[in-house]
Amino acid sequence: MTPDFKETNIFSPETLQKVIDYMEENLLKELTPGIISSHFFVNVSSLSVLFKTVCQMTMMQYIRNRRLTLAAQELSTSNTPVIELAYKYGYETPEAFTKAFSRFHGFPPSFVRRGFQTANRFLPLQVRVELRGGWNRDDLTKSYCQGQDQPLLPYYNTFIPNKGGKRMEIQKISYQINTENMHFQTEWDLLCSLTEHLLRENIPFKVDGKTMIFAHGLEFPLEKICLTFKWKDEEIVRNFFHYDRPARLTNHDFKFFDVPYRGMKIRCMFYGGSPNPDSDAFLYRNTDLVRINRLTVPVQSLAFYYENAQKDSVYYKMVEQWIGSHKNYRIQNKKAWEYSAYDFWVKTSGTPAERAKKDRENPLGMLRRYTDYFDRYENVRIANICGSCGKKAIPLAILGAEVTVFDISVDNQKYALETAKAAKTSIDYEVCDILEINTDKYGNYFDVVFMEGGILHYFHDIDEFMSIMYTLLKQDGKMICSDFHPFTKISDILHFEQPAMDYFSAEVFEGEMAHARFYEDEVRKRMPKCLYRKYTVSEIINAVINCGFLLEKFDEHPAWTNEKVPGEFTVVASKKLSGNSL
């Protein structure tokens, strides 16, 4: 029997804390604002307004944050199937759980189980005189989640005027260093050991000084390890290193001390002046997250160093080369593909109307051998990656598929949309960097991810690329990846006029875009270059498997110039709830 009660609109902090405690005790049960308010005999509207005002979120947002935090913890510590976790934490389907999980943590549940990422943690709120808990700012191993109200790492801001400014974007974990085949193993072991111990002790830090260049994978003899800590954590840091003297104050906002650690000098630096509420933001300013083996550490940004270091330094030259090959290559490639692309398609494929006529006459013929890899077309959601002028997207749309092209070129988009209109069909076309596709919008959205015709060599981190492909797919979705065969590394069998190299080379090289050879020499000289990274067969297959895909097929196809040697390949892989993806 429901007892009689008098509704009230008046709450104390103590009462609100009881509400939070009740939610924590019943997280795995059905919880709604109505159920919670009735338990405390209060007006549901008044409780909702109070909770949102004090906690800066709704009650349902709090419940969702806590459930997804607990789900990630259970994923990392148990073998409970994802489908069971979905039902346990209040989701009707595994698909709904995966979508919510990916939005909250920034990656799917399978990544936690495979040890790829350290999940976000939203701690229970505590209401006293002040509000505490929530996002654990001392947990430095988590990556940025787009659903967060405030980013973990503020990177660039007004602290450095005209040096990046507020336009610098929050970065994903984009640097994954495998030290297995690296030189200077002793230095790597020391750095990894030290940072691992600091993370275990929950001592906030970032890798700084010349060490941060080393931590990004640029190899040189490491003379010391430089770390930066919060100003207010000096005593904690001294206790960690068993250092009994205070840090040396060199000016009002910098102090440091040096201490030996396993034969290496450790410089502990403290920036930011006396402790203040913004100490976290100051520590994490201009920071990248770098994954070293299975350890994710906060590291001073190379971009920040590049913008502020002395240009005659040998380290500056190293960083400049690194940025050129790892950071700016996508900008450079975009310039190349924006160069007279529309005119090129008109010249080689005809006007949009002429191209559309061919597409409508024989859409299956325009798809060539790729028809063997599609089970059906009608109402199938397809992401056409680097879909260029729509040469495959439009035939797929004519056959009944719902196609979204993702490509970096506005000119390509113009030609594709005009051709689709002339063909009396429609496609969606997103002009964007492939590695920056809006996963909030397109995560777990597509039945098929499809790419063909030389894509992978434009992306210099194939693991990152495959992770995006995995995120785009629904559960049981399929990736069809057809590309130039790695054999082209050692022979220009396709007549692209690109240099041959060591098959196992990981070199990034500058070369002409694929269409350059069709232009006159004078025009060709003016065309922007692309930066390429060609992969081996094993690198491609391992990237597919490591990102959680179930590899179903790897086909090799003869070169169109010589049937005796391989010219292309096709990988078919699926996103499964069981097997490799768990």
C-alpha cells in the first residue's frame, strides 16, 4: 500500500544526496524520475529542476552515465557476453547498448575487451557544501568523449596567443607506438615503467621536455625523462620518488627537482604558480594522448613544440619531418584532390548527363566484379569511403541502395551530385576528412562499408582508419575493402609512375596524385603532390583483425596490365557480436 504523503518542493543538500544514494543503490533496477520522486514523496517536477540545477544534468543522464561506467568496468574484468550486459544495464537490444556505449566512451564495447582503450569513468556525485565527483579529472588514461560537456584536455587556448588559438581541435588517440622493434629499448622500458607506476598511483602528469619527442616515437638517446605535474602535488611527487628536499623555485610559475630513477635522471617540473582551481587545465594544456604498447599517456603536443621551439634545433628538424609525414599529409592530399577534379571527370568520363546515361543503362556492369560481394542492394545503407565522383555510389543507388559518399574533395562532390540528379536517383555526400567522420551521427549506422580503387595508401595509420570503418557499421554489418595489391610496392605494374621500394618499407613518400599522368607536362608540374604510405599484406589483414572485424575473405585479382601478377585485392570482413569482436 502506498502511504499517504505530502508533496514538497523544498530540498536541502542532504536530501539531494539521499536521492543520489538511492539511485546508486538501484542502478540495475528500473529507474525513472517518477519512481525516484515517489520514493521520496516529492513533486517530480521540482525534483527534476533541482537535480538539473545542482548537478548540471538530468536524472536520466546521471543514471545513463553511471550505468555505462559500470558496464565498461565489467567488460574489462569479465567474460560476460555483450548481449547480457546490454540487458543488465537497461538496454532493450545489443545494438542500442553499443550505440550508447560508443557515444559515451568514444569507441565500441569490443575495444575495451580487447584492451585497445581505457574507458571513461563517471564517478558517483557527492553533494556537500560543494559538488564533487563526476568526470574523474585525475584519470588521465581516458580519451575525449564527444558527449562530454567539457573536454578532458583543453589543448590550445588563450594562454598562447596566435599559436593555434581556440581553433585547435580536441584530438583522438592517434599515436600508437609499438616499441617491439624500436631502438633504445632501455630508455623505452624506463619511460613505460615510470609512467605506468604514476598512472597506477593516480598521480596526474604529462610527459614534457625532449622526452615528449621521444614518447611520440622519434628515436634518439634519451638523457633524462622530463615530466610535468600539478603545482599542488609537489609533496605527493616527492614522496613517490622518495625525495626529501623541496623543489627549486626558479620564478613565480616554475619549479623543479631532479631525482635518479633506475640509472636515469628524472626531472620533475611544476608549472602554473600556486595551486588554483584551474590547475588541471594548466597541466593538460597543449597535450596529446599517446598509446605506447598498451599504455596510454598524456604527452606534450608536438604541434605546440613545433610552433614555439627554436628552429635551428636538431629536435625541431625531427619534429618538422614527423609533422610533415604524420599530421599534415591529409591537408596536402586534399589540395591535390581539389586540383581541377571536376574538369578531369568531365574530360575522362563525360559530362554528368553523359555519365548518368551509362550508369542507368547498366548499373551492374558499372560495378564490375564488386557485384560478387554484395548480397543485395534494395534499402541497404552503404558508406562509400573516398567515393570520389560517385562512379560506384550512383550505380548502387540506381539498384536501390541508400548510399552516403564520404570524400575529401568538393569538386568530386559537385560532379557526383550532378550525375546522380541526371541519373534520376539520389545519394548523400559528406565532404570531410575520413578520420573525422561524425560518429555521433553515423556510428553503427551502415549495413555495408565499401571502398575501392586505391584508398588505403592515403592514410598513414591503418589501425586508426580501420577503427573508423568498424565504428560506422551496424552489428553484423560488412566491410568490402578493395584496393591496389601490396605487390605494387615493388613494381609499378599499374603504370601509376610511383617509385618502387622495399616491400617491407614503412616509408612515407611524396608522389603525384593518380590522375596527374593524364595532364600535360606544364600542368602536371604545378599540381600538388600527395603523401603516400603503402602497406604489406600482413599489415592490412592484421589491422582488420585487430580492430575487431571477423575476417571472412581475402581475394587477389590480376593486374589489368599483366594477368600473371597481382594488381588488386578485396577484403571482406564483418562486425560480429561474438568471436573476434568480443
